[in-house]
Amino acid sequence: MPSKELRVGMIGYGFMGRAHSNAYKQVGQFFPSDYRVVLKAACARDAAKAKEFADQWGYESVETDWKKLIARPDIDAIDICTPNNLHKEIAITAAAAGKMILCEKPLAMNVAEGREMVAAVERAKVPNMVWYNYRRIPAVTLAKKLIEEGRLGKIFHYRAKFLQDWTINADLPQGGQGLWRLDVAAAGSGVSGDLLAHCIDTAVWLNGSVESISALTETFVKERKHNLTGKVEPVGIDDACIFMGKFSNGSLANFESTRYARGHKAQYTFEINGEKASLAWDLHDLHRLQMFDYKDEGKIRGWKSIHVTDNGGEHPYMDKWWVPGLAVGYDCSFTHQVADFITGLETGTPAGPTFRDALETQAVLDAILDSAKSHQWVQVAKG
Amino acid sequence: MPSKELRVGMIGYGFMGRAHSNAYKQVGQFFPSDYRVVLKAACARDAAKAKEFADQWGYESVETDWKKLIARPDIDAIDICTPNNLHKEIAITAAAAGKMILCEKPLAMNVAEGREMVAAVERAKVPNMVWYNYRRIPAVTLAKKLIEEGRLGKIFHYRAKFLQDWTINADLPQGGQGLWRLDVAAAGSGVSGDLLAHCIDTAVWLNGSVESISALTETFVKERKHNLTGKVEPVGIDDACIFMGKFSNGSLANFESTRYARGHKAQYTFEINGEKASLAWDLHDLHRLQMFDYKDEGKIRGWKSIHVTDNGGEHPYMDKWWVPGLAVGYDCSFTHQVADFITGLETGTPAGPTFRDALETQAVLDAILDSAKSHQWVQVAKG
Amino acid sequence: MPSKELRVGMIGYGFMGRAHSNAYKQVGQFFPSDYRVVLKAACARDAAKAKEFADQWGYESVETDWKKLIARPDIDAIDICTPNNLHKEIAITAAAAGKMILCEKPLAMNVAEGREMVAAVERAKVPNMVWYNYRRIPAVTLAKKLIEEGRLGKIFHYRAKFLQDWTINADLPQGGQGLWRLDVAAAGSGVSGDLLAHCIDTAVWLNGSVESISALTETFVKERKHNLTGKVEPVGIDDACIFMGKFSNGSLANFESTRYARGHKAQYTFEINGEKASLAWDLHDLHRLQMFDYKDEGKIRGWKSIHVTDNGGEHPYMDKWWVPGLAVGYDCSFTHQVADFITGLETGTPAGPTFRDALETQAVLDAILDSAKSHQWVQVAKG
Amino acid sequence: MPSKELRVGMIGYGFMGRAHSNAYKQVGQFFPSDYRVVLKAACARDAAKAKEFADQWGYESVETDWKKLIARPDIDAIDICTPNNLHKEIAITAAAAGKMILCEKPLAMNVAEGREMVAAVERAKVPNMVWYNYRRIPAVTLAKKLIEEGRLGKIFHYRAKFLQDWTINADLPQGGQGLWRLDVAAAGSGVSGDLLAHCIDTAVWLNGSVESISALTETFVKERKHNLTGKVEPVGIDDACIFMGKFSNGSLANFESTRYARGHKAQYTFEINGEKASLAWDLHDLHRLQMFDYKDEGKIRGWKSIHVTDNGGEHPYMDKWWVPGLAVGYDCSFTHQVADFITGLETGTPAGPTFRDALETQAVLDAILDSAKSHQWVQVAKG
């Protein structure tokens, strides 16, 4: 039985608020530990919405002012699920109050903000983490293990895409709840910060730092009605973004994301080509990892589709779930992340990505916007 | 906020005990209703195991005698997750006590038992359901809708397979916890009752009754050490089973299941070929439904891979989960089944499969074993 | 440079006449040998059609009477591409004249005919072959090699299907050119002889003899207009056929074919499950072989998609074609068969399937029709 | 029966010499026309090799000096299958002699050469074509038709890759027969001219002109033994190349090719995302076109896998081959190109890509090398 409590204060109640809450509730059942997660309080500006969310998910109480939430002594950890433009202030305040912080991605609006946040949590010595959840899809975690075991050899190529199609309709407005991701004031950027950020985090984790890049962005729909003003306003975000570049290990990067790729709902794919083996993954079939292993005998060499559902210890996290062949869903990645966060508390080795880790992704994001604007190659800033 | 409670008493703590418990805990968060599910008591012969399970999953209390559990007035529903040979007695006792019953599949050891169980629940007028969970995988539910809308036209073929490979090793013992499925005394049959039962339930739901069949069974490994006796004993179950037959609607059936298909973990697949369209599904990629629609224009006709993850109402259950492109896992099927069971309580229209519905599958299972033994075609008995 | 000639007389000018002719023309370019194939004469009852075919494909002369063709001293080999009901008489006459014979499949209308044909060619000691071309798709030939190398171990299951959808339309007539396959008088049977015959030939080649079977046939459209009589007449062929059975090696057979599986054009698939590995193939992607190899390390085990296009000797026949990654088409199977037939002439070891080999498939076909009629299990007759 | 002859003189006898020869021999059988192709002479510096090639493929005569070949009055068309550095001189000489020219891709070493060649053929008014054969894979031709019919609407993205892995081994030498593609003096460039050239030709055909690009090239193996000198020499080609850019229609380009993508033999893929539909194709499964059609009903919307093998006129070229479901191979693309070239002769409307069409691809190739060198965005030169 758990002997300690991890009392969470959640800020936000949207898509991510739900995904994190589900993870907090599942973690003890599938990944038992010394900690029992307690959903202590849900916070949102709109009291009615906060109440409804708290009732549905079992939060014990409600706050409408995040500063009050942070000030509560019965809260151990603050989970930041707000639009990006609020991350910095909340995180710095929470750090100052000695709270652990679990912050939605991207870390910040830009590197400058990110550096302040990193400084704050490191000064306060509070456990901190950013919700780049795709690291914890079992197939992706397996890829990490295979790379760490040296199975790929020298890396030549890393390719990633995150394709969606939900903003093709020019009548879709921008701004406000559910659509703040289209509002540059709230989001900071478009598909680069929202989608490519995931691709970059995974890439840096799997393949090391990105050194330099050349980027291209496009805004296909130039104006959209703004939900907060009711007026047609210029669209400030990038609708699509491509960048190419070089990793520190000499491999070439080819990244792309867009919300204008008809037919793709949330298709995050990556492929990594090494001297000895290649790996590929696709979020649309998230339970599979594709591997081509050159050391296989020539006549039966081919891409293997690994159904990452074995429960005997071969496949990360899967020994805690069902039996071989039965896949877990997207939501498992959050449950795994909470489990690892708790393990980090228990062992003293923090689970990544920490704020500092996430700062590296932020630097690539800044370089993308700089390069797209200047039409020049840009060196990625160091942390 | 829910105004009523559904207080569950769970018998069993294995794979299915966990899957059902997860569903009970998730249902209110994703499918809010008037009912709040309360995990009242977990029951197992072994007190320590019952306690451990109750602690991990949040059951309020523990019982070691299922008769006592059934007798408790603070329990509304009994969930039967025991080996098959206990289903009948528990169900009849629970019905007599006026409890709702949610029973693991297959309903019973054979049709005779199943009839007694149906009589008991119908006499007692208690809500009852069998956990044929695959009906509630969104892609399978979508198949049902498409068929009901008449999109397939006259049906010519229904084909299903459930392939596994986990018993190829002849050193695997039979019997006892985790391996009772290999022990005919506990399971009643082998792959027919364990795996084909799922295929048959889905088939009857989608395509109507099976009229007559010819079956072939095989036991590849004739003897295995028995965990309960410690001795090598004959294997009484079917290791593999094939049957062909006719549905009442004139279509042909081709069914197969085995635990000796190297490379397949839990590959339940079905395909249905109609005059106007065909559908196919594969549990290994459970979030996709394949459809070939003859009315599509000739030059662009092809099999469509429908990623059943849209949340705008098009795809069953998916409006309650995440956003398009993000798949749910195997476990969602149980959450959906509890949600539908509760809707059945609210509306008075019971969610299927009821015991009576499941009796039809049982009749096909009996016919399979009869035919395999007699080497003759067999008519499937009516309920 | 070839020093010998192989002078071919072709009877028939339809789909198979074209496929064989293309093979005769390609073989010397891709598989050089001591033999030069000479297209000596094309034979058809209709002189104009024979002439047109001969002109297009480069046959040197034309005949309208197959007996005259066989009697010509400048012909070495007779290629029989007629409807099935003419195979026997032509083959026996050709054998008596000392001609080599390349006969379209199935060998005959039934085993009785087949035995006469085998006796004739064996008495005459003429080289003979049946065009079960799928053995020579490189991926299928690779499967044969892998099995011969013992990579699958003990076999548990062999599953094959041949699915089409081109006769669903009830207005399609039967009989006459192009549609003789629907006319039982010309074809002898329906999908069993036309489609399952291919599946059985491959299976016997890969997995050995079939011992006993239970079969089910169905004729969905009971009457069709007959092109030769102009009248609506009963349909005598099987529209669909399923059989299950046992191979001599103890493995289970599950076979099915139909022309009523909407969405499948010519989908011949097989899968073989062994103790150590499994193989699967699909004519719709004929250049790929799927393999699951249990000896692969657990955490990266999965189905491999082998793109059978390497040209370094690993992949059968492919060293004669292009470069890795560039697939050959369906027609290559015929070119390979002619190449192997010629190698058989050169080495004295005849290329299979010979008439005698094909007789075994014929026996299974007879058993299918017997079982479907009697509703009993049937032992397959020995050659 | 054909009334005219098209007498071909072939220069070269390697991979492409064989592919073109096969096409010349097949075209009359599958695509009858007024022209009979006659393989008049094969030309190579090495007389023995020329003889061997001529014998195997049925060329009537042999030349060892291409100038003599061009001078022969019994030759109508010159087929240039030499390394790239000889294209210009041969083509200009042949044009001056009034010969039709079928030239392997890429057209030339660079735009400057290409312009001279275009000027020469246009001055001489000789039919001319470049062997960008992938336009004639039926699935690709179908894509073209669908785009022309307006089914995609406004285009947002065009993505293409051509991935190989055959030069990873650093011990592979450069130069000489079979390896001249690694020798910059013979090839002009590496993967850009060899592989990306194909991608660009298809893209320009399907999606219009590329306006501006930013490119990155890499040479992973800096030195290789040279087969002609026997010495280790610097590698002058690009081993890998990525470029991003904009098409004239406003869509974004993302292109990549490499010979260091372990696991990919010859994987040319493209995808085009339009407002109304998307299309995707993969050379490794060349008989399939993937389509996502937004106008499909929401609940059954998905990517369709179109098996481009129907023979009723729906699928380009396929009415000339076999029956539905039976795929043609890579080599068909050349047969189709010859058929279209002949149709061009018959109709007076030349089949593309002509030299002038191919010049546009050459301009993109030059821009790639310029941009990669300068690290700047580059405007693509106009023809």
C-alpha cells in the first residue's frame, strides 16, 4: 500500500486536463508505488466549468485563481494545462512556492521565457517535468532502448512529420477555448510549437542535439475570425513548417508539420536510418515499431512489424497491462509518464524531459521561426 | 452528478478481474450518467490475494466466500470472473438473490448449463450481461451500424479467425491459476470456448444465426503436466478448431481458432462479404475498420482503411475520448460495455449480449464439439 | 548462343495463350540457355482469330485443326490452352505423336481423365508439365526453399484462400469464349477447379499430401443465360467452396475460394504456421513474402515483409531481372516456368508439376466435390 | 498488321539497355500499332559485349562507334543509354543526322548542356523523349488523371523521397561499368541527378513548376577507390540530398533522396495533399495508389488502397495486360513509354517528357547543387 501522497493541483480542464487526470487515476492501479496520487484541486477561471470538471474526475476541491491554488499547503504538485502564454508565470510562481511542476508542452513561448523557467525550478530545486508524452508510447520507448544498445550504428538520417488536416476549412475561427492554438498571442506559434515540438523532443532524445537548420513556414489561410474579438484578424501562426538540418552526430534532419495534409488526423511519424538498422514509427498505429535489421540473413531480410504488446519484460511498460496482442491506447503515454515521474521522486533521478531538457526543443523552435523569417541557415542556440 | 449507485461485487482477480475493474473506474469519467459505480467488494478464495487486489483497485471490502458476497445487501451487481465451471452455480445463486449479473464469457460449460442460467435470470428478472467485449471496440460497433444501414446488401461470406501461439511449447503445464484454460475440467473446452466464442458472438450479432456446421478439432500436444496434481495428464481441450457452415441468411461460414499459429498473439479477425460492400477487422489493429464499397466510382475503388477515431459523432463511443487520430486501447471495450449496461438500466432496454443472447453462441459451441467428435454435419440447436 | 530449337504449337489464344506466348518470347532474353524457343504455329478453330493472334505474337503459321497441328513434324511441343474438357483428348493424341506437352491447369475434368493422361505421357516418355504457375512467383519459390531448409519445423496449420468477385452480377451469362469457366460442361467445376486448384497445387508442393477433407460448396446464382444456347439454364458449377482437412504431416487444412467476395479481384493467399516460423503470401502483393521467425530475439520479433527483389542470388529468379526494389509482375511466373522446363530438358530432371504431380491436385478436387455432395468426410485417393 | 518500321539503334547495354530492349520487344504484342519496332543495331565500345548483348536481345547488328551508328541510314531512332556525360554529344550528333532520340534520364550534366540539346532537337525537328519512366506506372498515370479532373482542389503539399541503401559500405569503389553513378565525372551528380531527378519529373508533371528551393547535400563517404585509376580518390557526388521549396501554385515542396537509408532498396514515394483529396504512391508497391477523398461520407472516410489492375478502361494501360488483380512489374513502365512514343508519332502530339520538358527538371537539379553549395535559397531558372 502507498505510504505517501502526491497531491495534485490541476490548472486547466481541456483535452490535456482530461488526459493527465486519467493518468493520475490509472497510475496506482497499473504501476503501484509508494505514492498515492490525490486529485486535490482543479483550477479554472470559470467556476462552473471548474466544478463540472472536478466532479467528473473526482477532484476534491475547486479554485478559480491559480495563485490561490499554488498558495495552498495541501498541494504538492502543480499541473499546468493552460495555453502556452501562461506557462512561464505560473511555473515561476509555483517554483517559488516550492511546488513540483508538471507543465504541458511546449515549455514556453520562446527560449527566453524557457530560460527563466529553468532558472526558477533549478533555484527552487523542485521536481519538474514537461509533458512530451510520446516518449512513453511503448513502441517509442523500445526504439530508445534499441538505439542505446547500439543496434543502429552510425546514424545517417532522421526524418519526422506531424500531419493533420483540421484547419483546412477557412471558416474555422481562431482564438478562445479549443481554438487558442490558432491564436499566436496565446500559442506563440502554430504547428511548430504544437506539433513539431513533439517531433523535436523525441528526436533530441533518440538522436541527440540539432546543430543547424534551414526552415520554411507558410500560413495558407491569412485571416480568420477571432473568437475573442469577433473580428476577422490576421493569422499569426505558421500553418505548415518544414525544416532540414544537421544533428551533432552528423546525421541529416528532415522535419515537417502541417494542419493542411488532407487525410491525416494526427499522423506523427519518425524514421531513423543507421548503418546497421533502421527504425520507424507512426502514431496512427502507435502499438507497432518497424525495424529493418541489416544483420538478419540476406534472403529473409525485411522490415519487421513489431507488435509492442508482449508482457514478459521485452516491451517497455507492457508487463503492467494485459496479455500479448492487446494494445494500449494513446492515453497510456500519460499514465507511463506519471509512473516515471513518481519513480523519479522515489529514486532521486528525475524523469525526463525536465524543464532543462525541454529547453533544447525550445531552442530548435526559435531557430525555426528565425530561419523561416530570415531565409537563412541558423545555428541552434545552446541551453 | 450521479444520483444513484451501482455497487459491484467482483468474484475473481485475474486478467478479467483487472479489465472489468478498470472499466468500472473509467466509466464515470468518460461516460457520465445517473449512476456512480462503487467497487464494493472483491471476492477470492485466497484472502491475501483478495486483499491485495482490493487495495490496488480500490474495492472497499473483501470476501473469501462468494455465497457471502451474494448475500450482502450492499451489493447490487455480481461480476463473475471465475473459471467457466463456476459460472452456473454463482449465476443461479446471484439471480435468486436478486442481484444483477455481469458474467465473463463463455456463458457456461455447455448449452444445458446455459439454459438453466437463462431460466434463472429471466425468472428473477435481474439485469444480466455476458462480457463479449469485442462488440464494443469502436471499429466493430461501426461495422454493426454499417450493416444495419443496409450497406452490404445480401451477404455471401462470413469468415473469422482467432489465432494465438502461446501453447506451442509442450513443456507448458495445464491447470491452476493462469493456466486453467488448458484444463478441460475448469474450462469445458479449449480454443472453441475461449477464442471462437468471441468470433461466434460477433458473427451472430452482425450476421444472424448459424444453422448448421461441420467442425474439426485437434489436440496437438496430447499430454501436459497438471499444476494441481503434479502429474502428466491427458490434455482434454481442443488446441485448434475449424468449422464451416451456413448462416440462416444463406451466407457461408468459415471459422478457425488455434493456439498454434506461430506469430499471432491474439489475432482475432473477421471479414464479411456482401453484394454491395465488404468489411474486415483485425484485433491487432483494433482501431481500424477496412471497407470496400462497390458503389464507389470504379477507377478509385479500393479497400478503405477507416481510422475509427473521429470525435464528431461519426465513430461510436469516440466522441467521449480524445481527438481524431488518437486511438484507444483494448481496454476501452470494457468501459464501453459498462457504459451501455448502465444505459440499459436507465432506459429499460438491456444492453446485449444478455444471457439469452449468449446462449446462442453456446449452442454453436456445443455443435462444434459434437461435429468434431461424430465427423458429421450438425444442426445448431435453437435457444 | 542457343544451339537447339524448341518449336511450340499453341492451341488456344485467350488469356493463357497470351501469358504463355509472352513467356516463350521473354525466356531467352532473361534466362539464356541452349534452347531457342520458336513460335511455330498457333491453332484455333476460328481461322481469323488464329491469324490475328499469330500475327500479334509472332507465330510463324496457323492451324485450325489441333490434330493437324499435332501431326506436324516441325513441332516439338504442344501447349494446351483450351477449356478443360479438351485437355484429355489433345494430350493423349500429342503424347502418342511423341510431342512434349505443356498443359493448362487443372490437368483434367477429374481423376479418371487425369489417370489416362498420366498413363499416356509416361508410356510415350514425353516431357510434360502443367501450368500451375504460382510455384514460380519468386516469393512463393522462396517460401519453398525456406521450408526445405527446415526453418518452419513441425507444421500445424496451412490456410489458403482464392477470392474473387467478378460473378456477383446475376446478369452475367455462362458459356462461350471468356465465360466457359461458368459452364460446367466445359470447365468440369467452378471455383474449385479454377481457383482452389492453384491453392492445392502450391499446398501439396509446400506441405505434402492432403489425406482427408470435408467440403462445402454453394452456387449462389442458380440460373444464368447460356451464351451457346441463348437460354436461361441451371448453373452447374460451384460458385464458392470451403474445405477443411488434414495433411499427411498432421497439419490442419483450411481452404476457401469464391467469386463472391466483394473487393477481392484475384486474391490468392496462403499462410503456413510451423513450430519455429510462419510464412504468408498474397497474390495482390506478389513480390512480398511475410515471415515470422521465432528464433529472432524476443523484443524485436515481428512479421517481416521480405521484398523479394534482390538480385544477388538470395531471391529465386531475381538475379535475371532488374535491381533490388524493382518488382516483376504476374507474368514472370510463366517465364520462369518455361525457363525451368528448358532446364529440365537440359538436365533430364523434369520441372514440376508434371502430369503425375498434377494428378494429386486432381484427386483433392474430386474429393471436394464428393464430400460436398455427400456431406461426409472423404479420403483423398492416391495417384 | 503494322505497316511501318521503327528501326532502333541502341547505345549502351547495361541495366537501362536491357529495360528499353524488353520494352521494344513487348510493345507490339500488348500495344499493337502501325509501327513495328525493329532492333536494328546495338552499339558499345567493347565489341564482344556488344555482340553478346545483341545476340541475347535480338539486335540484328553491332557497332562499336556511336558515330557510325548514327550515320547508318537504316536507323530511325537512337536510344541513348550511356553514362550522363555522353548524352549531350550523342544527342546533338543524332539530331543533326535527323534521327529521333530516346535519351536516358537525366537529360544532361546540367542546364547549360540541356539547353544545347533542346536547341538541337528543336532545330532538327526530330521526335525526342527522355526516359522518365515512372510517369507510366499505371498508378502514377492514374494519379495524373485524378489531378487533371480537379479532384484534389487547391494543393498544399507535395512530398517525395527516393531512398536506397546500396552505398553504405565504404569499401564499395567508384567509377567504371556498374559504378559510374558514384563517379562525378561520369554522372555529374549523385542522388540528385540519379534519384531526385525522377521525383522532380513526376512532381513537375503532376503539380507544376518549382519556383524556389533551399537544399542540403551530404557526402557521407568522402573517399572511395576509383575503378578506372585504381587509386583512392575523393568522392565528388552527393550521397544524400534534401530540399524544400515552393511550387508556382503555392504548395510546399519537401524532397529527399539518399543511398544511406538502410532498409530501402529503391523506395520512391510521393504524396500530394490537396484541399479536397490526397494521393500517395510507393514504388515498392507500384501497383497501388492510395487516395483519401474528403467528399466520402464522414463515418466511412479513410485512405483507399486502389489496386490499379482493372482492365475495363478505368486504369491506365491495364486493359492491354491481364485480368483484374494481376499486377504488372516495373518493366511495364518502359513498354508503356514506347507505346506512347509511337502514339506520338502517329498523332503528331509528342509524348512527354520531351527534351524541353526534361530541361525543367534539369533546372531544379542545378538549383539544388547551387543552394547546397551557397547555403542560400535559389530561384529555379526558367527553361
